[in-house]
Amino acid sequence: MTRITKLALLTMTVCVTAASGGCIATNSGVASGTSEGCEAITGDKIDDGLDVDATVRVFMQASVDFRGIGRTTKVAVKTACVNIAKDLGVADSWTALGDTDDSISNKSATGACDVATARIRAIMEAPGSATASFAIVSSPGACRIDFAAQAACDAKCKAEAVCDSGKVETRCTPGSLACVCDEKCKATSYCEGTVELEASCGGSCEATCTGHCAGTCTTKEGKKSNNDPSCHGKCSTTCTGTCSGRCKVEVEAGISCGTKVRCKGECTSTYTDPVCETQITPPVCKVDASCEDSCTASVTAHAVCDPPHVEIYADASVSADVSKLIATLDANLPPLVAVAEQQGKLALDAGTKLVSTGQTLVGSVTKLTAKSVVCTAAAAKASVEAAASLSISVKASADLTAVCRTHAS
């Protein structure tokens, strides 16, 4: 057995948001290795010629990719929360914490997102704000996984001579496949409209409904009307017309989403241009599980995501605070929604699996070369630290967006 002098168990727990499913326990095998002896882990690209086990090389690249996503997300979240806090006149309690994750959120609630969230809640719950009629309209955007890149993972990680990657339709989690239906989008599926390409809607619209609103229609100015045949705003129940975001189909026979508008779920007949909006499931053929999970994490990290469009509808004349709140949330809420509900959550789900892969590889050190052992430890540590940091960013974003959604129709 190779003697390992710098391999020790890292006893920590990475907690992810409730939406992502609990905590990642890492006290059962992830190594607290340093980059000494494996300087390659400090870069952004792992050389294909690096003299380590092939599976370790793939794991290292995934850890590097995941670390990059964590850093980018951290900057985006902190910037948005700082902007909101400053715009709403909150005293600076985060700068003294430096560039740590605590500057975003911490147990003392002094991070930028902590104080921004508290101030948003205070304004929306203020007695004078009751007549503001807050509503959130959102077009969440969608993340698309590169199936060709995933198929390349299958080829790289195959454990038998031939590996048929199948089709994106057979590898996508049920309900997460989006495509353009030749006829109709089935009931309970979603027509995915955008501001630029609105969807036909016969159901619940998450964004701006233009047409008949069977419930309460709230306009951008916070004005309300009931059972409005000419609604142009947020509809509380069924919208029949068009939707500038996602519309959940409630028509039993289904509905045509519109030209080039995707249906997420199922079509009533044939379809074109299928894409998967979540992680791709493993292929039917036999693959090295650690290699495949690592490679899938890299593919997920490079998912192409449309930026969400989010607006706050409310009566700005109610108070100066409400007016400031509308302006700053319109400008800064979209990146937080992207992290809490879209790209950040998708990356964190992939990171959860990556941390588990690190545990598996660390547990197989007797089968690895000395260089591979050191690099496995360094990559495992990088993945755990990235998961810990990303989980804080995702949770802080989710907490702030939840307060906004809870206090709006």
C-alpha cells in the first residue's frame, strides 16, 4: 500500500438548501489534502497528459469546473445583495467580514444578504405598504444540458467496448424534457414563454398575462381588477391569452404553446428540438461510475442558462421605501432568482454528487498511484470547499427571494 502522509479525513458537513435536499455529510471519506504535490488543481484546466489515473483526471477537472461556478456565483450573489442593502439605506455590516462567505450570510445575520432580506421584509410588512399590492412576475429562463458533451463523457468513461449513449429523450429525468410540440403541450406540462417570445396560455401564468384573467389581475402600477377580460399584469388564477413566462397548462386537451415556444413535460404527438433542463441520467451501458459522475458534473457546470426576467408590480406612490424597493428589486432580484431557482440550484445538485464521488475515490486509494492519491485528496478538498461556499450563496438567494414571493401575490 502506498504510504500517504498528507491524507486526513475532512470532518465537516455541507448543508444545501431545503429545495436541494438536506446536507452533504463529508466526514466519511473526503480528504483534506493540500495542493502541494498537485499544483495542477490550482488552475482552471487539467492537462489531458497529467500523469494520474484517468478517473482521477476527470474528477479533478470536475472539481475545478465546480470551483469556478462557486466563485462566479458568490460574486453575483454578494453584488446583488450589497446593491439592495445600499439602495434601501441599510448600514454596512458586511465589509468588515472581507471576501468570506460570512460576508454574504452568517449566523449573526450580518451578511449582505441577511440585512437586505430583513430590510425587504420590514418594508413589505410595514402597515403603510398594505395597499401597495405587491406582485412578482417572472420568466425564470431555462438551463440546457449539452447532450453531445454528455455523450463524450459516456465514451470517456465506458467500461465496455461499445457504449450507446441513447437519446436525450431517454436520458432526461421525466418532466424535465423541453421541446417544440408539433401539435399541443399536454395538460399539467408547461409552455415556456419569455418576454421576447410569449407563450399561448390556458392556465397559471408566472409572468405577465395578456388576455382574460379569471381571478385578480394586478397591473405594474399595483392596480387590481377581478375577472378582467383585458388583463395585462399578474393573474392570480387562470390566464387565457398569452404569458411572458412559464404557463402551466390546465386545458384538459392541451394547448399549442405557439411558434418556437417550448413545452416542458409532454406533447400530445410528435415534437422537435428536444433539450434536457436537468442533469442527464447515466447510460444503459456499463461505465465507471466515479468517472461518469465527475464528467456529468462538468457538463452540468457548463450548462447554458437563459437569464431570468423578474419584475415587481406594485403601487410606488404608497411610500418612498416602496418606490426604492421596486427599483432595486427590478435591478437586482434576477441574478438571485437564477441562483436560487435555476443555475445555482442545478450546479449545487451536481456538486452534491461530486462530493460523494470524492468520498468514493478517497476510499480507493490503495488502487491508485502516489501522484493520483495526492491529486485525489486535493480535488476532493476543492469540491467540498466549493460545495460549502455555493450552498451559502444558494441558501442566501433562496431566503431573499422567498421573502419577496411570500409577501407578493
